[in-house]
Amino acid sequence: MTRPSTVVFAYSEVGYRCLETLLDRGVNVTAVITYTDSPSEEIWFRSVADLARSRGIEPWLNLDLSDKETFKAIKALKPKVMFSFYYRDLIPDKVLKLAKLGAFNMHGSLLPRYRGRACINWAVLNGETETGATLHRMTEKADRGNIVDQEVVSIGQSDTAKDVFLKVADAATEILNRSLDSIESGEAKGVPQDDSLATTFGGRKPEDGLIRWDQSSKRIYDLIRAVTRPYPGAFSFFGDKKVYFWWGTPLEGASLGQPGSVISLDPLVVSTGKGNLKVDKVQVHGEEEIDGISFAKSYLRLGATFTTEPKPACPASKGI
């Protein structure tokens, strides 16, 4: 018996892992729709396009899903099932309706919480202790369809967004393996989401990594681990220099200075709105990453202050 024609929209590590799962399970994947990698982005995840080619499927790249010819090409495949695994564009409703058994999306949160983009980064930034993956039916409104299955993952206090992303990828493959038979048989109806519990977050840009020192040291630490490598990073300014904070440690106790002020050089500690932050890994824009103590020796003195915008270099400050 021929398995249903399945069209896969996929990108990133979750896309790779889920496509790999489908192919290993012998799913009749008739098209893989993905992207070429952007030269402006740090690509740390494996290539969906390369995986498809290795299994004898030439991927469709960078499609305009609103284009009439694209719609015709997908329709010609007579898809019964569609999957979206971290595909970055909203798939038009008329395309979704081509899938007679349903179109399903894998989302990196426990819906209905954290609808929207950058859901894992937001969960880490907000200090959550758990998140997860959700397989749900796709509708014309993003992240709103019936939930087919979910898997919870923990967020450790020292986990970065990448750490959590890899946990979510593991959860996604478990969900897909559990749900695949019911999807292909047309039995995966799912249950409606409770909109009263919904939260929605937008995409994040590099400039959103700006550290606001009047926030608590815990909040700043959560920002750092939410956007540290391979993401653009949390940053501040010292004089006219942009400084990235790749890792730090929140310290308990009262703030020992004005927000943003340096209260210790060895180790490097900066005061915040509540508590203090030990700086472990730091980088001046255009230079190599170094440890906090080395940075302090080269650039700082006690009482120096990090700011939210660049200021003219001060000759009286060491190293500037």
C-alpha cells in the first residue's frame, strides 16, 4: 500500500532531525521545501537541503509561497500530508488546504504559551524552568491549531538557548515518532488550544541584546544565556566601544554600586539594579573574546561604568 504523499517544509536543526525521522520511517516524502543559508547568520545547525539530496530528493529552495506557479507545483504533487518543521515563513491557507489528511507544524514551546517567533530564546530570557515541543494542526493563523501531541523539556539554570534548542529537537523527534501513524491514517484530530492561556512573542533582532543595567543581575544573566553564541549576543558600551558579554554569573546580595558600574576588577563584577554580575567571557567588537579579568586589566578601573549607548572616549580612563 502506497503511503500518502507528504510535502515537508523544514529548516534548522529541528527541521533536519524531523525530516531525518520521516525518511528513516519510510514516509513518502515527495518534496522538501527549505532555504539556502544566509551569509549574515551563524549557521550552527545541519542542512535540511543536504539531507534531502543525500536521500535522493532535490530540495526546493527559497520559494515564494504566494506565487501562482509555486502553488501549482505543490498542488501537482497531490499531497495528503504537510509538515512544517521550523520553516520560517507563514504557509498560505490555500496551500495548507491541499493536504487532505492535514498540515502539521512542530513548534518549540508548550502551546498555547509562547506562540510566535524565537520562542526558545524568549523562554530562557524569561527565566522559565521548562518549555517543550508541540505538534499541532496548521491554520491560517500561526500557532493556533489543534494540539496533536506535546513533550515537556526542562530548562536548567545554566542552560543556553542552544542547549534548550537541542533538547527541543530531541522532544520533536519523539513526538513525531509517536504521532506519525495516526497522522497518516487520518486519525490525528488533536484538541483545541485554550486561548485564555496563550502568550505571544515576536521575533528578536541583534539590537534586542542591549543590556539594561538597572534590571536585576538574574534578568541580565538570563538575557546573556538567551542570546549567547550562536546568537548575536548581549552587549553594552564602555566609552565608544561596543562590548559583548558572552557569559556571566549573577551574584546574590545587595547591589554594591550604581547600575553598570565596575565594583571589582579581579574578578570583574558589575553592579546592577538588583544584585551584581560577575563577568566571565567578554569581547570588544572587532577583537578576540577574552575572560573578564583580562578585559578589566586592559580597559577598566574601579568605578568605570557601562552604558546603554556609546559615549566619546575618555582619555582619563585606562585603555581608552
